[in-house]
Amino acid sequence: MTMRDVAAHAGVSAKTVSRVFNGDAHVLPETRALVEKVMKDLNYVPNVLATNFRAGRSLVLGVAVPDVVDPYFALIIRSVDRVAREHGMSTVVTSLGEDPDEERATIETLLSRQLSGLVIAPVGTDHSWLARWQQHTSIVFVDRTPIGINADSFTDDDEEGAYVATRHLLEHGHTRIAYIGDMIHLSTERQRLQGWRRAHDEALGGTDDDLVAVHVSDQSRTNATLSRLISLPDPPTAIFSSNARSSMMLVRAMRSAPIPMVGFGDFPMADLLDPPLSVIDQDPAQLGRLAAERIMLRLEFPGRRVKKSNVLAVSLIERSSCMAVEAPRTRAMGDVPSSAAVAAIDR
């Protein structure tokens, strides 16, 4: 189907169809609704690179991540690009930012280039609109699971990692462990919070929601959150940080008085801090490589049955930040496992 086909079925001009697809605000709502319905019915996908492909130029893989300069996502991009080069392809990259409402427009602009495949670490809460693109383009999710669509994905074991980190702090005598995170609508954040809760439920029989802080997205919020937690009648003696960015902001906020902490995700120089930061270690390079290789598999064997949802193990890198100060025992610990038991779940 071409843009002219859509225009003919909708009874409008091809220029109007182009405006609707590109989100032009100067289109009447009823006209936009009609054109979008026709595009959906006809399964229309614009092919702006068809001429280049017919000319025999290299195919293209797309990568969409929240922030291209974030060290974690940069490693994913690098791995995808390496696999693409090995297969004679090039790579185009875009940043999604943090606003879920902007995700669709950004990704559809990228997909309109008629990609051979797309690797995406999403920020949105509904990906069902990708179904029509999925019929023409192999789409693989990394780090975060898709919502509303059945698609290939490669993610870390976020719940288990948070569970192991929290149990590690419990084993060191901490029974007031704060959870500090950011975008709670993301699957990664929800699963890490669930792991934190599970560790508390098993060891202490429950959690204190006063110790949970989410939407901590910048340094000022981090400083305010830390101040609130410290001011509690029964303040936390340790912190579980749900992502590397939160960990870096917390380290800055606690320079004069560090609180024992374990972070989810390593970052450059975490091992050189004073004290060195214990972390749940991930392998973003492996995520990127596996995602790109899955796209190559889909291109070569479109109908092959493979496991779509793939969860990679994570592990605890124990440094000394969990013992920055002696943990006061503010309550009975309950049935906290021995060091040997913790070692058994540290995998």
C-alpha cells in the first residue's frame, strides 16, 4: 500500500495523509481519525528508504534507548552496532527521553525509515501500537519488557537482583533498609521494588512504606528524599538504590556522611569510591548482542520458533559500602539467613 492508496480510500489528498502520519497539528480531528483508521485497515507503513534499498545499499538496524550517553545504554548500542557491522549493516540511534507520551512519535519516525530491525529499551506503558509495524520489522525489547504486544525481549532478572541485594544488607544487620528509585511505571522498577519487598517479607514479616521513595529523578529530589528519610522517627540504616543513576546521585548527597548502600547496576569508578560501592552487576553488552543476534535470526528464518522472553541472571559484587557504619538493631531481625545461605542465593 502507498500513501496514494490511503488517500484514495479516505477521500483526501496524499498531502493530508502525510500530514496525519507526521503529526501535523493543522489537520481537523475528524479527518485525522478517518485517515488513521484507513492506515490501520490497510496496514500502511511508509517506505522512505525503498529507493536506497533497491540501489543495493546497506540495510539498517535502529536502536532506541532513553539516553544515548548513559553508560549502560551506550554499551547496548555499541554491541548492537558491532553485530550490525558483522552483517554488513549500519545503525541509526535515537534517544527516547523519559516522557512516555513522546515515545510513539519518536519511534515511528525511526521506523518510517523502513528498518530491517529495531532494538528498543522503552519508556512507555503501552506498545500495542507497534503491532502493525511488527509485521514488517523485527522488533526486540531490551532491559524492559513490552506492554500490550507479544515481542522478543532480553531483560535482566530485576526482582532476584533486588532480592539478593536487600538480603545482603539484612545479613549485615540492617533491618531499616530504604528503597530509592525513579520511574515506577517501568517494569524494571516495579520488579526491583517487588524483590526488595520479598526480602523484607521473608526476613521481617513485612515492609515499611515510609522507607520507599520513587520518582527521585534529579539531585535536588535526591537531597530532599535523603533528608526526609534521615528525619524519620526510626530512620533507615541502609539504602537499596534501584539504578545506577540514583546511586550516583546518592553518593553525591552522602559525601559527608555515607550510609550503607547497595546499588542495582555498576557504573564507572564505583569501585574507587570511599567506601567502594557494592552493586548488582548487569551485562548490558550481552543484552545488546543477544537482541541484535535475534534480529538477524528473524531476518534469516522468519518462521523459526524461539523463546521470546529471555531473562538474564545478575550477580552481587560485594565491596564494602554495606558496612560504612555499624547498623543499629532497631528491631528483632527475625529469621535472617546465615552468610552461607546468602552466598547460596548470590548467583
